[in-house]
Amino acid sequence: MSHLLTISDLTIAFTGDTGTHEVTDHLSLTLDEGEIVCLVGESGCGKSVTSMSLLGLLGPGGSVKEGSICYEDRDLLTLSEKELDQIRGKEISMIFQDPMSCLNPYLRVGTQILEALKRGSASDEDPHARVLELLEMVDLPQPKQTAGKYPYELSGGQQQRIMIAMALANRPQLLIADEPTSSLDACVQAEILKLLERLQKAFSLSMLFITHNMAAARFLAHRVYVLQHGRMAESGDTAAVFAHPREAYTAELIRAKENLAALQPVACEAQ
């Protein structure tokens, strides 16, 4: 069986003044069509760097030393910048952790969604109508009025909904969500998780969900990969991993006080 995404033996390193430091060590994972896979671990374990490597966004000093990242029948690591640019925001989209650092404070949010739409292929659909459709899709009230607002006029949760709308603008097949709820308060986290779950089911999205929040992983993911210091500690069906963790590190993450507190987002949804 072929997978939509296959990461094999991925070793990523960063080179700086103090030398070269490997942040992932022969990391491997798979993701199938219509599946949510979660890469979970503590801050600094290499999970966000892994997601960035998919779209060639490692930045200065970062490079892939070994391995492959196959999306459908293409190794993304072998593509040119021009070829990658045809995939970014179209076939593969990404939601980042802090929406305010990604949104342009000087442009109305409707304009920014229109800019995202321009990355897609030519279409007969009315782009302005599509903007309103996307705003409704992410449960933002009064789409016309919202489209005319600047980011600072919206709450953190509303800003993240704008980022989700932009990521889905061109109907991608794979959505990468890199800590999309970590900057939000507990109850808003719950709302965003439920929104992502609903959108994934509605559009049969494939999703790579990056988080340090074990409760979020348990709520959303079909399968989880637990990353520790750049190495894969454990992987498997979400329910099985939580019920019977094989590794002490995984059990520690599940038991940790901060993750017990993180169960609150799901509880908020029931209020």
C-alpha cells in the first residue's frame, strides 16, 4: 500500500558558529489519505523542524543530511525551489503557531485571503465569493464585515480561524498544523480542535498535526508518533498508545501535570 506521505530516515541538522547540530535522527513516519497523524513531543524535540522540512522552509543553516520525504510519487527533497512553490499553499498548506506573526497588520483579512487564493490555479469561481465562503467555513460571524477588518481587530482565536481559511483556500490535499492552538486559551483551543476535526471530516483532509499537548493528540489524531530528542520513541494507533504506552517517556508525557491540565480544552467544549 502506498502512502500519501512517507518520511524515511530523516536527519536534519543546523550549522552555526558552534558547529553542526543534528535535530532529528533518522526519523520515519507515514500518513495516508484522509488520516490525521500527530507528531508529539516536548519543545525542542525536532517536531516543528520536521514539518518545516516538508516545504523547504528550514531557513539559514538548516539542511537535510539524510533521508527522503515522498509526497505521492515525488521526493520533495529533490524538487527545485520553483517546483516546491507549485506545491506550497496548493497541494500542501500549513497553519503556524502564532497567527499574528503571519498575518500582515496593514492589510484587511479579506485581502490576505484573496492573496492566498492567487497562489492557486485559475478558476471560474468568484474569488470574493470564495473569501466569504471560507470565512463561513471556519465559523466566523458576519463574513462581509469580518473580511473588512484588520488582524488587530480580531481575537487570537479569530486570527487563527483566518489562518485556517487561508490554508484551505486552494483546497489542499495535505494540511500541516504546527502547534495551531498553543498560543490560545484553553476553551478557544477546544473550539479550534473541534473546527479542525470537522473540516478534516468534511473534506477528507490528510493532516499532519504537530503538538506538545498530549490531550490534543488524543482528541484529534488517528495515529501518533512520539518524538524524543529528535528520535522516534514510540508510534501507533492513538487509543493503543494512550492505553498501553510501551516507552517510559511516553507514559511520562501522558502522566505529566501539564497534560492533565491540558484536558481542559476538551472539557470546555462541553460547557
